[in-house]
Amino acid sequence: EVQLVESGGGLVKPGGSLRLSCAASGFTFSSYSMNWVRQAPGKGLEWVSSISSSSSYIYYADSVKGRFTISRDNAKNSLYLQMNSLRAEDTAVYYCARETGGGIADYWGQGTLVTVSS
Amino acid sequence: EIVLTQSPATLSLSPGERATLSCRASQSVSSYLAWYQQKPGQAPRLLIYDASNRATGIPARFSGSGSGTDFTLTISSLEPEDFAVYYCQQRSNWPPGTFGQGTKLEIK
């Protein structure tokens, strides 16, 4: 069974940093591209970032470019999102998702809430 | 960037009725469109990919159609568990992986 479990969310002040993690199991993690997708409270879905299976290709939404860094450790079956210079508008549930191609995700974690507030 | 517009914003129907949800792209996305279902407090679930292909484990009452700029998600006979928010997403011009704003399917 495919499982994706996010962790690392919490309350952080504007300008602060946070690192999200996603532990993957039930599939060959090193064979899949992975995504981060977020959802602000009461709002729709927003794609944040993608990383290819070997980390050769990395993409970011314009809204987070230069502030967020996606990475992965295939030996640990883990995906990460380092978030710096956080803003109030980054407040959202952040989902880790397995990508099937072109940003389309077939499995999602349960999400971790990031709240940016003073 | 391709913009996806979903309509209606809210659809009120009764169990057993047929639901038709629309997603329109600002430019052609060929058949590279997916549909997701999201229930309150849950992660999205992939229903349809590449316009008309059901994802693993998705019931046959869900079907997708369309190409180019106009797409439809049809639920042939609504079950109580189908009331949720539905999102479309394109992968034709990626990144970014743009989503529509969602259609809320509520019980009438």
C-alpha cells in the first residue's frame, strides 16, 4: 500500500524558516517524481514544487521561487521542502504527492499545516 | 500560464441524479487534463487522468470527456459519498501544474 506521511508543520513567525518532510513507503520511491502541493484555509489547490526521481529536474511555482527548496533522499525514501523567508500567504496545508507525469499526482499524503503568523 | 475555469462554482443535486461538471482551459491542453475529488479534511484523490482514463479503483460511475479547451466530468448516478469538491488540473503546459478553482457538489 502506498503511504505518504508528512511532518514538520507548525506555527512560525513571518520571515522564519521551516523544513517539511515526507516519508514514503509501499512503492519504489526512487522511480517516481514527487510534488508538494498546498491549500490555503478554505481555498483551492496550488502546485508548489516538483522534483524528478534522480533530482535532475526541479521546478517551483513563481510564488515560492527563491524562498523554497525541494530535495529528496532516495536512500531514506524521503522528500523535503525547506521553506525560508516565510510570509503570511504561505499559510496552508502542505501535501506531499507522488507524480505520474506533468504534475499529476496519483497518491497524496494527509498533509501538514503550516501557519505563518506573528 | 494556462488558466482553468470550472463551472458551476456550486452544484446542488440529489442522490441518484446525474452530475455534470465543466472545466474550460484558456488555451488548448490537448487531452492532458485530470480530475480530483476532495472531501472535507481529506487529501485530494485522483479520479481521471488524460481527460478520460479512470484512475485505479475509481468506480465506473465517474467518467471524463473532452479535449482541447472544454472538458466534462460526469457522475452518472450520485452516491452519498460523492458530495465533495472537484478540481481539474492540466499537464499540457507544465510547469506550473495549474488547477481550476473547484466545483462544490452539495446535497440538494
